[in-house]
Amino acid sequence: MAMSHARSLRSVINSMELEAVGRRAFSAKAKKGGKGGAGDAPKASILDKEVKSTTVVGANILKDGTDPKILPDSEYPEWLWHLIDKRPALSELRRKNIETLPYEDLKRFVKLDNRARIKENNSLKAKN
């Protein structure tokens, strides 16, 4: 009886070894002196500095289009400059009096509070 278990274990181990040998491994080593190697030399920029400072390089999505020119700040809409403003987090909004919050902050508080409640309910109902 013990002999048959030993044989079955050997066959499992052998199949594991074959599986490990048959897998393809990728090397993290870099080849030295290969074909067409650029080496460690930095690549020179094709565009000159004047073009870089007057156009949005890489913003063109059309096949036959050109990159858009950078306009003065006064040409852009006012709301654009407020996109990067920091908005208060839920914990900060909870500390404030809800009745005195501005409408935008109240809207954000409701949205974030609902999201937090949904996450909490989902974690309680989740199967472990």
C-alpha cells in the first residue's frame, strides 16, 4: 500500500518537474553589443525649441491635421483654470456643518457619502 502511494507521489512530482522545465522563462539581462544597439547615447530631439514652445506637440488626432498652437491665457475659458483646484475629501466635509456648506460641496458630500456606504455594505455582504 505504501509503495503505491510512493509511486503516485513520484509521478506527480515528475509531472511537476516536466511542467516547470517546459515553461518559457524570460531573462531580465540586457544583451551587450547586439545589432542596431543605440548604446547609452541620449537621443537628440527632432523638434527645435521654437516649435516646442508655440505648439502642443502630439495633440493632433487627425490623419492630415497639424498640432494646435498654444494661445495666450486670456483666450481660454475661465472654468479651465479651476479644473486642477483641490476639492475637499469626505472626512473634511464630515467635520464641517452640513447646513452651511455651499451647494457644490454639499453635492460632493452626498456623492462621496453614498459611495462610502455602498462600499461598506458590499464588504459586509461579501463572501469570505
